[in-house]
Amino acid sequence: MNNDRNRNSVLRQLGALQKMPLTDLREKWKDLYGTKPPKFSRAFIQKRLAYRIQELFYGGLSEGTEEKLAEMVASNSKGFPGRKNIEPENEPKGKKKILPGTRFVRIYNGVRHTVTAKESGFLYDGRVYRSLTAIAREITGTPWSGRLFFGLTKRKRKKS
């Protein structure tokens, strides 16, 4: 019975996070983490607080899981399983690598277009394309930068 009451308390706290003003969320952060809250979005703070509330009630990661994560990070500079260490000087300048599984959504002329990054290209409308640019051209019928079309880069404005 007491466990149900505690569980209901956790659920009430999680529900209350959705209604709290940002100032109250920041105060809650100080209470639960004992530090000044980061200057991130409201949604981020809510998610982290929700995790912390559940972590305190249900318990955090097991010691074995924490050790495994530490090993993965130590053996891999990016911290991703299966991804080779990449020296910073070998990374592309100005372009960040798009990881497989990343989804891009763009509404163009009232139609929603969804693209998923794969190891071998980009999946759009049942076909695999070599680049986002090819997909942007397919959607618009005109030459577009794929990164610009899907919002990965901003248009460079000419200074007048």
C-alpha cells in the first residue's frame, strides 16, 4: 500500500512538471541536483527533472552498467559503440557527420517529406539516395543544397 502511495507521488510530481513555470523548474533543479540549472530549454529541463525524480524513487543505473559505459567512453573518443575513434583533425571541416538513423522532416508545398539516414545513403519514399541534395532536387525539381533544404546549414547572406 505504501509503495503505491509513493508511486502515485512520483506520478503527481511528473505531472506537475508540465504545468510549472520556468522559474519553478529552475528551483526544482536546485533542489534535486544541488546545482545551478543549465541555460537550456524548458523541455530539456523538464525531461532531466523527470528522469531525476524517477531515478531517486526507482534507483539509477546499476554499478555494472555505469562501469560498462565508462569502459565504452574510455575506449572510444566519441562514446558510440561500433564507431571508430576519429581524430579531430580528420573530421570534415564545418560539416558534421550525419549518423545512421537520423530523420529529417521537411514540409514543402504543404506535403510532409521524411528522410532517414542509412549507412549507405538516405532513404526517401522507398528509395535510397546518395545525398540529401539529390532528394531536395527530387522534391523541388530545382537544384538545392540538401543541407540547406533540410535546415542543417543556414544560407549565407551577402553583406551590402
